[in-house]
Amino acid sequence: QKAGAFRAAAELGIAIVAPDTSPRGDDVADDEGYDLGKGAGFYLNATQAPWNAHYRMYDYIVDELPALIEANFPVSNAKSISGHSMGGHGALTIGLKNSDDYRSISAFSPISNPMQCPWGQKAFTAYLGKSVESWKPYDASELLKQHMAKLPMLVDQGDADNFLHEQLKPEVLKHAAQLHNSDLTLRMQPGYDHSYYFISSFIEEHLRFHAKYLFA
């Protein structure tokens, strides 16, 4: 609300739906680290115990949540998808794999190549096991290499982000997009880090980007 997103969304006639990062509840598996468990579900369907009992955030975003929204609110079935950091990873992978369900994709500081960064390797090993092949469906850069991009994509990344080189790797995403001339606009924003202020500076532009396709 402070960022002005609701004002812009109201003007444009867009409903913002902001899901959680992970399943919740006392019986849900967790980890002491912020980058696994209830702090970071990575928007995938876990196959490994104990995570596979509840961590099906991919199915939640793709199937359960849209059905819930459409059944209870006066919305159309036109959707776009966006996210920040791990959520940006989720937006990219879910949008790329479900292009018939979305009109456009955007992300702030996404984890662009989780197979090759510490956050992603930790999460994927825990949730999916050690087989690298099982990781590929949840890596946006790998999906782009498979020519899965059918939607327009907007990605903003701050060049002063502490996680830029070790964790986020937007250059890998850009290279993968160029292989098949995918419709990716990657904007490096000078002086911005990974924080709220970065998102608040550009959220309205992302909403207007999505509006072009939602109402086309």
C-alpha cells in the first residue's frame, strides 16, 4: 500500500493477489534457515520427505489459488504473474510453463538460474533430491533454453544488489532468452539494491506493463 501499488492497480482495474511463500501450520516441515522451509517454498512441488507432505506451492499457484479467486471475487480469467527474488523465480517458471494461463510475466531481482546458485542448490536438493534433471523444470534460464517463452517478460534488477552475482545471475537469463529471441526486457537499475525501495520505485511501471496485455 505504501508503495502506491494499490492506487495504480485501482486506476488500471487490476486485482493484486499476493500469495504466501510457503505452506503454513504447526505440522508443516520447516528449517532454521530463512532460505528453506516456511521462509522459502520456491514455488515447486516437493518430492522429498518431509517436504512433500505439504510443499506443493506450484500446484497452489497454478490451480488452487486462481480457482479460489475466481469463485469468490468479480474478476475475469485474464491473469499476469509477477514476483520479487524467490517470487520472481516463481513468476518466471510458472509463467513460462503455463503460457496459456497468463498474458505477461514480470519480476524484480529474480533468482534467474537457481541450479547454479547457493540458494537454489540448497532448496532444490532438499525439495527435489540430488538429481539435477529434476531441477531443470524449476529453473527459468533452463526453460528459456528449451524455447518455452511465449509471453512478454519484464525484469528489473538493481546493480547495487548484494545478491546480484552470487545468487541472482540475470546475465544467464538474458543469454538464455537471446538463444531463441524471447521477448525479454531486462533493465539494470543503477544504484538500487534488493529492498522494498527498489520495488516501490518501479511497481507502477510493472502494473502498466501487465495492463497492456491484460486488456489487449
